[in-house]
Amino acid sequence: MATEGPGPGLQLQAGLQPELRALPGLLRALGMLAMTHAEVQLATERALADNPVLERAEGHPCPGCGRHVASGTCFRCRGQSGVSQFRDGPEPAVNPFASLEADAGVEVRPDCRHALDPVLAHLTSRGLLDCEPEQIARQHGLRPDQVHEALRAIRAVGPPGIASTSVVELLAIQAEALVNAGQAPDWLPHLVRGHLADLAAGSTAVVVRAMGLSEEQVLAGLAMVRERLRPFVAVETSAATAGVHTADVFLYRRPDGSLEVEVPASAWFGLQVVDLSAGLPAASRAKQWLTDHELAARRLLYQIDRRAGALLRITECAVAHQKDFLAHGDAGRHHPLTRTAVAQELGLHPSTVSRAVSGKRLRLPSGTVTDLACLFGKGMAARAALQESIAAAGAASDEQLRAELARSGFVIARRTVNKYRRSLQLDS
């Protein structure tokens, strides 16, 4: 008698097992797609602090763009200084804190000057201390007050946040520098010190209740953290250098005039998984501990790379539609482009494109940083056409202008014409 095969329900369940196993990772990757570059940076810093298997390669962030490099500046930023962006060859060694020792030597008390070298040796390439001051004192046979005096001198002459013991403290000190310069509200350092984890988790309501701020204030503070604070001390927080932002997407112009899109992936952050198996006992508990941490580290790298891959595809598609606009900067050359159209072209869901674009920043070949959303929409070209129509027609009514725009291929409502018209008058 023939044995009856599995029913359709069991067959479907068996066929879906690989997809079901992959689903949590895919969902986490899609969740990271909505994160900005600053939020990804924050997530990596937390992971580096919590996971001993995850580490950052030797080097430091490029002062120009934030890419992790072994030394000096990255090949892209060297290219912006007049050297070919695609030149090969070793980078010159650059110490971002080269003048710190001499400057701090003038500031420090004479009886503590000998403590400067040991303390400076504990500065990482990001400008953080790699251990607590008391540990430095014990390790080098110094008194704690000598170490603290050396740290005071270093912090007095160095950039805001130098010699901090944690990334959170580094960001908080940068926030205090902005407050002292009159460029940020006085509650921003408290927001950074007490509620970065809540902001990273999207729990703005928790911050609103805890700090007694409005939701608008909390969101404004989050925007300032993203745009003005950096998890390393190489970038100044003064207004003069505030234009150097790390973006989510970078756009470069090749020698032949074509455009190249780059999105920071795990290698951009210098992340790598290290093998700790040689230093662990053979006990099963130790092996399980190591396996769990390795999986967590590789999962983070996978999520960062999946985010970068999706954002790269979406941006490349949008850039292909907006070549003329990006080449000339003329709003009249802006091609009407919707997120839905890009989603259909790439075979994605429109919500995926919306999550990818929302809140992201685009660095143009000129170095200017703008919203990635500038590549989308229909209003930019319509506004430019309206401005030309107003200049040509003079005192025309909104309805007459609407009809003129329709003949040019811009079908918009009369009230939209009125809105654009008023905004043009405000801008002029």
C-alpha cells in the first residue's frame, strides 16, 4: 500500500522554513534602513562597548568625511584637495593630535609635566581615554592628582571632548561647547548624558516626560545631536566647521564626468570580528558564550551592509533620473520623481523606499550636504517653471498660471500654484 505523502499544509510549512529562519534578520535589517548615519554610528559604539568579539581596526576617522582609515585622510578627501580622487599609493601618516603635547606642556603645572606622556599614550585615535585615570596612575606609578592635572591641561588646550572616558561623555562635552557658544539650548548636554539610548530607540515620549520638554524640543535636540556632534574629537563643533557633516550617502564625480554613489557599510566604520577562541577554555559554556557574541557581531555587520546596499540601489536609481539637475543645479532641470516610481523600477515596496530616504543626508560632489529627498518630488521643477511664467506673464491670476503650467506638462491644482507663488514672493 502506498504511503500517503505530507499534506499541503506540511509541505508549505517545510518550504517556508528557510524564509522563516531568515525573517528576524531581514526585519532587523529593514529596521536599520530607517536609521540615519548618526544613529548607525551610535549603534556601533554601543556594540563595540558591549561585545568583546567586535572591534575597530587600527586607525582613525578621516577628518573630511568620517571614513575609517589606517592613517591620514581617505583617498576621496585627498582628491578634493586637488589630487586625483582615484590615485593609488600609501597615505602619509598624520597624527590628529600632533600639537597637543606641546600645547599641554605649556598649560600643565611644572610638577606634573612628567605625567603628560603616559596620559597621552592612553589616547585612542578617536581622542578617548582607553582606561580610567586611576588605572593610568597605577599602571605608571603616578599619583592620581598628577594624572588629573595632566588631563586638565590636555582638555584645556584640546578640542571639546578630548580625553573623555566614554563616547557619551565626549558627545555631552561637545554639546556643552555649543551651549557656551550660544548655538544650542542649555538642556542639550543633559539630553545627551541621560537619554541617548531612549532617542536611539525612538522613545521620544520617555524623554518628554523625564525632561519636561515638548516633543518639538526633543526632536530639535535629536536633530542637533545628529548634525553637530561626532563620536570623535577630530571634527570641531564650532560654527566655522559646522558645514563638515558626515552624510548617509556620498556622491562623487568621476574623471569622465559620471557620478558615483557610495553608502557607508561596515568597512567604512572599520568594524571587524576577532577570533577569541584561543584564549577560552574548552568548556561548553565558554564556547556558547563565544558563539553568541560572534553571532551578534556578524549580525550587526550584516544589518549595516544590508542597509548600505538598499540605500545604494535607491540612490543610484534616483541619481540616474536626476543627472541634469545634479550636473547644473538648476531647479528647472529637476525631473519629477516619486518614491513609488523608484520602488516599482527596483521591485521594492514603496514603504521601503520611504524608510530609506526619510531623514537621510546626501553629500554632493561639491561637498555641500543636503537632504536626500531633494532627488524626489515634483515641486522643484514646477516652482522653477512657475517663476518663469510669472516673469513672462506679469500680473496673471493663479488660474491663468495653472493653465500655463499645464501646457508645459505640470498639472497642479490652483491652490498649489497659490502656495508656490506665495513662497516665491517670500524668497525674493
